[in-house]
Amino acid sequence: MKNIYIILTHTGTIPSKVIRRYTKAPFSHVSISLDKELNEMYSFGRLNPYNFIIAGFVHEGINFGTFKRFKETETNIYSLEIKDEQYNKIKEIINEMKNSKRKYKFNNIGLIAVAFNKRIQRKNKFYCAEFLKYLFDEVKIENNLPDIVRPEDFMKVNEMNFIYSGKLRNYKI
């Protein structure tokens, strides 16, 4: 058995404030990490910390990229124990996405549709929560996630263990 880590964040940027105001949820973004140190953290989001419009598959980190720029990022971090085969399959999917980055894009239309309680799924395009749900579904992690998924839905996944709340930059193992 191995652990994956689900990282819910709120950077305080204008887009994150808009999402927070609309959803009334404390977090506006979700990422997955394959290690407790959060060195292997992935999602769909900003490709450039200074431009929220250009987005896609991203390798995120506490000390680089968007989270380095937005030092006051708030977070809740959870762990989830999964089977070795599931962990290896997630790693395989992520590696495929890393090796074919240009193939994967941000699902802008899908994210906007969520505001209208609609689901618009597009081939090889994801927003952050949709990406994590895709991973969970692909590796058959039991979950109670809705079809129209939002970051805050991951706080309610069965068997999820809460491990940290506070500033992302203050997270220590």
C-alpha cells in the first residue's frame, strides 16, 4: 500500500477569489502529490505564475511556480492510502502526460460550465478537479465524487486522512 496526497489550495489571486466567491468554498484549486514532501505535485493550472490565461498540465511545487509567487497560499492537505497497482498506474498516467505535455490543455469551457452546474468534457482537456477525478476513476479508487466535480469535493472522499492546514509554505513533514 502507498499514499497519495491531495492538496487543496487558495492562492488569493483574482481568479481564485472569483471561484471562492461563487462556490463559497475555502479552496479554489486541487493538486495531487505522489510523495509526502510534495515534490511530485501535479494538476491543471497556470503554466506561467504571472498569467492565468495560459494553462495546462503542470508540475507544481511549494518553492517554485505559482505557489512560490503566491507565498500566502492557504492549504489543506490529505493523504489517501491506495494499492500499489493504483499508485503505479497514477504514476504511469502522470508520466505519459509529462512526456506529452502539448497534447493536454486546460478545459476552460468545462470550468465555466461548472458554474452553471453543467459538465462539458473535452478530449485531453481538464481543469484541476476534473483531472484528479479522472485519475481516481482510471485507477478505480473508490470515491463519492460527483460528475460535476469541484476542488472542495475532495475533502469528502471516503478514507481520506487530514494531515495539515495552514500556509502551504509552512508545510513540514
